[in-house]
Amino acid sequence: MKKILIIILAVFVVLIAAAVALPFIFKDQIAERIDKEIAESVNAHVYYDLNNISLTIFKRFPHISATIKEFGVVGNPPFQYDTLVHVDMLQVDFNLRSILFGDNPSLTGIHLDGGSLYVKVLEDGTANYDITYPSEEDTTAESNFQIGIDLIEVKNFDLIYDDRQLEYFMALGNISMEGNGDFTLDVYELPVKMEASIADITYEGTNYLRNKQFSGETLMNIDMDQMKFTFGDGDFVLNDFLFDFEGFIAMPTDDIEFDLVFGGKDNTFKSILSLVPGIYSENFSNLKTSGSMDFNGIFKGIYNDNSFPSFDISLKVADGMFQYPDLPRPVSNVNVDMQVKNTTSNLDFTSVNIPTFNLDFGSNPISGRFFLADLISYEMDGALKGKINLEEMTSIFPIEGMTLKGILDVNAQAKGKYDSAAQIIPSIDAKITLANGFVQSAEYPAPIEKLNINASIINPSGQMNDFMVDLSQFGFELEDEAINGRLKINDFSLLNWDGALNGSVDLGKMLAIFPMEDIIMEGKVFADLQTKGSYKDVEEGRYNRLDTRGKASITDFYFTSADLPQGIRIHRSDADFSPDRINLTQFDARVGESPLQATGFLSNYINYILKDEEVLKGQLSLNSSKFNVNEWMTASENTESEALTVIELPTNIDFNMSVAAAEVIYDNLTLKEVKGNLALKEGVLNFKDASMSTLGGQVIMNGTYDPRDLAAPKFDFSLNLADLNIPLAFEAFNTVKAFAPVAQHLTGNFNTNIDFSGILGQDMMPILSSLDGKGLLKVTEAALQNSTLIQGITSLTKLNDTNTLQFRNLNIPIEINNGVMDVRPFDVRLWDYQANIQGSTGFDGSINYLINMQVPAGKFGAQANTLLATISGSEMNESTLIPIAINLGGTYNSPKVGLAGGNSIENLLTNALQSRVSSEKENLQEQVTQQFKATEDSLKREVTLKAEVIQDSLKREAEKKVSETKDKAVDEAKSLLKGVLGRPKPTKPDTTRKDN
């Protein structure tokens, strides 16, 4: 027996040792097989590290545990920037005996500690969790696993569900869960416990829960054949609110069937208060309360595109009271009776009934009622009445650093239906007054006082034309400066208005009283405005019937914020208002570091303010002594180190602008005497006769900048460049560096007329591979010195030992297509020899040129004389012109210089001289040119293909940046999960940006 035990122990040790050692011995083979299996079955990027996979028997002996850390899944397009799942640690337990001696391995435990799941469904229904390849056959094999799990354990897990098709968003954090069950059965029971922090639950733009704590324990019965999940008697807690939840959810088909009953358990008024934002805090346990509460509901029926389950939810509060222990007055006499009900499968037949609602803020009672019959006729009956002493109310709900005084009186009733077609609205009688209002902040010694509001909303008949809103009084004083206004609106169908505003206010003082984070603002605003008109006239375009007039001015204004770190300072601005336009008579400002003066007018402004899709029109004249564009094109105040970013233009503005600036700083250019006309319309900026002095010459520009597609902003310009300095142009323009690298060794000036178009990158620089253009480059006089091209030609031909070339009166026709610049044949003198040059330069720096030269035979020295002597009967001599063809390839800085038509000077001279004898000179040159063009076409195709690949890559990267702005809500939820709900967690790699 002892011997048998020793043998079994030895076998066990060997097996364990093998299980531990094999992954290290065959690591590369294992990784290769895993990657192959993943690639064949998963349409996503799965990241993992074999070094983070381990086996042990010591965690849950007699079970053996396999553990993997730091792995996850990142989607493929369009979800290439989203991490579907990330797991900090996953442990899977197996019964050791079943592995050693059984035919069917038994899975006994699953442990997940830390991680996140991000489910994303786009508007078209495409989901990021759909990552398996489609299969025509059901290849699912019968599993040998026995899944009798005695422990499922989840800790510190985050979940975000972002369904943009349903407009549903849910973010849960710190999820912890325990359960167990035999998952091999078709029907089994699953005891489960769960805790989570509810960061956000929003449906169709309405937020239902935010920053709540949830826990629950129940026994679930799961029927996998019918996809039916039944909840037994259990306990659930939301903050301090305890409730039960019984019934089932079934998904046997595409429909979802609900039969649920829920209700409060042993609840008091205090428990329901825990759900009120702002009340549930660290001091909630010290809150004094009394009163009873009853909550219950049902949710039963089919959910699909055409049906919604019926429901009946009710809440009752009786004799509620709560008081903070360190405050003198309570909120008491809280009574609420509310029922939300729908007995049909049509959500439009939902009714809301609140027959009782009242509470007392100290000695200030508020009471009301509300009834809504359905969401079709909108028949309603409601009332709200209360008189509140603000000073007493803030003794119950204190506002830190703020003192409030005044009497707020509300008395409102509404009854009837809303029917826009029949011109019917509920009859309304509502009055709201605030008398002797007083607001004082601890941040500023002077208060806002004499704050008075008197408003009424009246409609005695229920007809739209009897509707009237009368804000007969609005005003306040702040340190001897007063604002007063009035506004009356009548006839709900026409919306006639008559209002006025008069007075001045110090914005710096207002900001001190009502501070806003990361905002600095100061200055004084004065207004004396009267307005009268009808929204019906706005809709019909009868602006001559609208009467808005007066004036407004701003002095010593300054504003800066986190979104506008450059700051705007307006020394003075004066505007006159008339019905059809706002005339800007004076505007003297500094935007960032740039002084700016403006005059002009805005039109269609009333329509623009009142209607969503209207266009604000205007004409402005802008002047500046020095304007720095760079600081408005970067993401931070550090304009020297930050890359430029795409400038988005509004689509609902139609402006014509004349611009004049003595100096403009743009990227690395200093532009002088800038002037021209700009037109902004439908999100496209047009330049007309824009001229400027720069780089030693003059630039005249016409064209467009179109950023409507932020991922691929376009430009299309016609440029007239005169007397620009060649070396300065090389240093300033990346296009010159790419397509004319020879400019770095040229001195002189050039002229050109060129049409130029393409796509801008996210740094506002042209994407070279996207460029198209056509024009004529003119060089009056220039010198080329110390160029590797000259060195290559002289070394090959021995025709000249100098490293300098002089050019005069060159006309070079160029054309750019898909990032390749074609230089059509042009004549030039290279030293003392006539030559013709043609070829192309790619955006990637590649060059391919052919130089055809005419060289007197005598310039080749003794070797040419020897050849001439061998050709009898010819009339050739040392002055006979010999055609030489030179190929230039490679790149400009590393050129490949070679001869066309022969592999040596001797062969070239022999062929050339013989062609002279047989009068085949032209044929020889034609053959060389045709061979060059064939090679050039092949190289162009390669560069064009590379251009397309690069443009696709840049497009995806740009779309990523645009997409990141659209995912702001998700980012905020993630921040909330990490911060407000936060637990210290190890930093995970940014898996959405893995290069592999």
C-alpha cells in the first residue's frame, strides 16, 4: 500500500511539474497555436501575454486553478478604438480528480477580479460584441466539460452599455457578484448576490438614475430551452431603499416577455429620501426623519417594436418629516400620493395621477396636484400653490457661501387638453412673484438687492389666441447699477411679443457672486433695447413688421476660460439695433495677443435667435496691426510646441469680410500687408484676391477651405507667386521640400501661377499624397550649388569639374496628381550644353528624371577623337553634337545617376556616333525617352498605391479623433466610474491604441 501511495504521489508530482513546465518549453508553439485559433474564430484583436498565464493547486485545493492576467479584446472597424472587454485577472478552477482520472473534466469555479466591459451598438444596429465569424453550419460539438460550479465570483468590474439605436445608456461600476450552479442542465437554480454602483442610466435623453448604490440577493431559476429567467423571493437595496422583486423575464423568440412584481419592504420615509439627489450623503445616517412610505408596482406583457408591457406603479408618503441635526427648521407634513399606470400595450395610454402633494418648508407650506389622462390628448388638471420665505428655506437647505432673502409666491392652475391642430391648450391661471429678493455671496461683499419679479401666465378660455405671458417687472440693483426689463407674449399660435431691457451690469461683480469654474470675466454691459413683433412674421420672413431698436455697448470686457485660454479683451464695442440688422459702429478689442478692430452689420439676427436652422448673415470689415493665427489653431496656450489643429467653421453663418492686417503670423511664416476678401457660407471659407508679402515676394490667392468633413478637410487654391525667394520657400513650405528638394541648394527667386488642391491633415498641413495641381514655374535667374545631383553628373560624364550651375529664363511646366509631380519636358542649358529635362518627383521623396543633352564630340577628349578616326567617310568633327541621355533615380539626397542607351561612356559615344552616320539620331533619342516613360509609369503606379494607403491610414486616424469627440458621454461615464465611484486600481495599458 505504501508503495502504491508513493507511485501515485510521484505521478501527481510529475503531472504538476509537466503542467508547469510545458508552457515554458513549448511557449512559442503554444502562442502560435493560440493566435491561429483566435484568428480563425474571432473577428477582433485579442491581446494577452503567455507570461501572465499560470497553473496552481494551492489556491483552492483539491481543485487545480488556471489564471490569466491582463488580457482583453479590441474591436475591428468601426470599433477599432473601443476595448470590448479588459480583464485584470481571471481564474478558472477544475476538479483535480476529474482531470487525473476522469473522462470529463469538471469546471468548478470562476473568479474574475478587476476589469471592464464596454458594449456599444451604433445607430444602424451594428454591435461591437458581434465578433464571431458567420458559419453556415452548426459546428458546435458536444462538450465533455461538467460545469457544476460551486463558486462564481466577480469583483471590481465595470460595465458600460451604450445602445445608440435604442438611445439607452447604462454605466455600472464596482460590480461584485457571487453565485453557483450546475450549468450543464437545461433547467437549474442559481443563487446569486450582487453589488454595484450605478453611475448613470439614461433612456431617450432622460436620466433616471445617477450615482446610486445597489445590492441584491435572490434565487434565480434559469430555463435555457425557453430562455426564461425567474426571480424568487429576494432582497434588493438602492441606497437605503429596500425592495423586493419577483417574477420572470423570458426571451423564447425575438419578443421579450415580462411578468414582474416589485414593492418596498419595511420602508420608512427616510428610505425613499435616500434616492433624492443631494440628500444621500455621508451625513445621511444623522438625518432626523419620521413618516411612512408605501411603494409597489407590476410590469407585465410583451416588449417588441409594436408592444410595450402594461404597468402600474404607485408611491405613497404619509406625514413625512426630515431635519438636518444642526439646522433649526424641518421639512414637515410631507404627503404624496402618486400612481403611474397603463393597462394597455400602447405606451401612449400612460396616465399619471398625483391627487395629493404637500409639504411645509418650516412655516412655508407648498401644496399641489396633477393629473394627466394620456400621452395622446394630453388632458390634464393640475395646481401648485406656495409662498416661500427664501431666508427661512435656506435655513433648511443651506447653500454654502450664499445668503438669500425675499418672498417667492407661486399660485398656478391648469386644466384642459393640448391639441395643436385644433388650436387648443389647457386653460391656465398662474402667477409668480419674487419680492425684495436679496442675493449675497461670501466671495463678494456687495449684494444683489431689490430683485423683483412679477410674472403671470393666463389663458381663461383654453384657446391659443387667449394665451398670454406677462413678465411685467424684472429688475435688480448691484452697487448703484440697475437692470430693469419687461416682456409680454400673447397668442400661442402667433407668439406676439413686446419687451424692453434697460440698464447696466458689472460682469466681474456678477461672476464673483455666481462663480463659474475655470472662467474669468469682467467688464460692463449697457443696454437700452425695445423689441416688438410676432414669431409668425419671423416664420413668414416678414421682417419689416418686426420692430427691434436701441443700442448696447460693452466696455473693458475680458473673458477667458479652459476652452478659451487665449482670452478676449474688448476695450469698447458699440452696436445699434434696428428691425433688420445690428450695426456694429465700433469694436476695439484684443483677441489673444492680437489687436483687432471691426465695423459692419449683422442681419437676419432675430430669425437666427428664434429658429434652429436659420442663417446669421453679415458684413464685416476687420483690421489688425498684427494677428497671430497660430494661437487660435492649437490645443493649448503653448503655441510654440503644440501642433496646429483643424479649424471647424459654422454652417449657419453667411459672412462677407474684408480683411486688412499689417502683419499676420501663420505657422512659421510672417505675412506682411495682408488684405483681401473672405466669404464664409455653409461651412466653407472662400478667399478672393487675398494678397500678402512674404518670403521676399508677393502672393495673391483665390480659393476655398472646406472643413465640413473634419476627418478630411479640403482646400482648393489658385496661387500667383511673384519674386519669392527660393531658399526661404524651401524652409517655409513642406510641399516645396517634398516636390522640389533641389531648392535647398538653389539661390534666386521664382514666379509661378498654379492651381493647387488636396486634403489637410489634423495638423492643418497638406497631406502630400493627396495633392493635385497644375501650373508653370518661372525662374528668371538662379544658381545651383553643392548639389549631389551635379556631383553625380560630373562624376559620370567628366564634362565639367565645377559644382555650380547658372540658370536663366526657365519655364518649367508642372502637374501634380495623387502626390506625384510631373515635370513636362523643358529646355535648359547645363553649363555650356543644351539640354532637355523631364520626369517626376513623388511625395515620398523619390525622383525619376531623364536629361537629354547635346554635347560637342570634342568635349569628350581623346576617347571621342579615337572613335571619330575609326568612322571613315564621315563629315563629323569635334563640333559634332552628341546626344547623351542621363537617368536620375533614387532620392534627391541619395541619387542614382546613370546613362541611358549604354552602360559606359565608350558605348554611349559609339552608339551616338554611329547613329549620326546612319541619320538615326532622332530614333536613338526617341528610344531612350520611350524606355524612360515605361519605367516612369511603373514607378508612378507604386507611388500612387502608396499614396492611397497613406491617405486611408490618415483618414482612419482623423476619424478616430472626430469619433472621440462624439464619445464624450462615454468618456464622462468612464471618468465617473474611476473617480466618483472610484477605487484605486492599477493603470491598464491603453489597449485601443496598440500598434499590433
